[in-house]
Amino acid sequence: MTMRIIESNTAELTTHHTDVFKLIQITDTHIQEKGTDLFNGFDTSASLQQVIKALQENETDADCLLITGDLVNVPTEAAYQELADILASVKKPVFWLPGNHDNPELMDYVLGKNSFDTCKIIQANNWRVILVNSHLMGEHAGEITEEEYHFLETALNESKESNILIALHHHPISINSLWMDSMMLTNPEKLLELIEQHKQVKGVIWGHIHQQFEMVINEVHFLGSPSTCIQFKPKATAYEADKKSPGYQSLNMFNSGNIKSKVIYL
């Protein structure tokens, strides 16, 4: 498997299998600087290392790794460097997008200087994965700016012959959890409209919710993933931790446009 940059923001992958593109989604790693307090009782560096070990043992045919936001808990250079040091053991292309806990510019700077590519489009077989920034400064909820919507719409218009997976941090539809839905994407209407207009969109994935979620709407898969650390209890009206262990999501994306997703807990 190889990767090359074909445009300033697009990475082209050669996949393990010509008929399927296998993407591993990890999310909400919440890495912290060494020596700081645990994140809700979790050593997030240790839990991420355990997830990466599981990936190295069980997902050898994966084509890339995508981190869908909240890479760190407090956005400092030292925290992002801690993450980069952990990711150095991953021998596959690694991509990411920002969450509400991140500083997008600092995130790209630190990971970029550690030789990770800051691409926003992943191309593999006849699939394109478009990475959307929903970070809203100072807020737990998310927002897609007009500039970001322009990027997304342009990418969709240029990808009419490809199957599309859209990735962002915040959930664009209700997950029936009162407290988490108060922190969802605040302006999802245009996103849902674009998805309706562009039938090549086959799926939307996100982080943020620290739990598994799956819904199919008009043949489009809407998928949320558990965190690599603590999980949140589904359908909760207020914060409540779940007892489930750290996890990740595996997506097999077939040339036909079908998506087969699987959530794995350690």
C-alpha cells in the first residue's frame, strides 16, 4: 500500500484490496500532557496505545487511520506532541480533523512538523473521504462555516464519479440523548441538503458522542463511534459514563458503494 499527495489537500491511497477500501476510525482520544490529571479517571495515552496495539494485531489489512476530533483534552503543544509520539508506531497513513477540544491550527502545526500530512480529502479506489471542520471556538457544540461549506460543496461537485464518505466531529442528527444533542452541529441543514442533492454520498461518520450510533436515512449510513477512552451512556439526559471499554470503528467501503461498519471494543 502506498500514498501520494496529488493536490495540496488530497491524498491518494493504493489499497490492500482493489474491491474494498478499509478505513479505521478512532476518535476522542483526549490525550493530555504528561504529568497532568487523568481524564475522568482514564489514562488516555495508555488507552490509545492499547487501541493501537489491537489495530496492529487485528487490522493488518486496514488502509488508513482517521481520527475524528478531540485529539487532545487541552490543546497545548506538549499534548499534541504526546499524541504524535504515540502515533509514530502506526505504519499506515494517519488523517485527522478537529473537535471542540482542539485548536485546529496548533494541531496541524504539531502533527505536520512530525511528518503527518494535513490533507482534507482521501481518495482510494472509487471512494473519496471528505474531512469537514466543525470546530466552533469556545463552544462544545459545532458549526460548519460558510467557507467550510463552500469547500465541501466544491469537493462534492468535483467527485460526481466517486462514492463519498463525509467525516466530521459533531453529530448532524439527533442521537436521542438530551445532553449530547445540546452539543451537536448547530447548523446541519445545509449539510443534510447537500447530502440529499449528491446521491454519491453513501455515509457520514463522526466522533464527539463517545458511543456507537447507526442509522440509515435514504440509503445513507449515519455512523457515530465510541472513544478510545471513556464511553457515554446512550440516550442519557445528563452526563453518565457507560461501562463499555475503549473502542474503534472499522469501515469496509466497497466499490459498489456499500459500507459495512463494525464497532470493536477492547
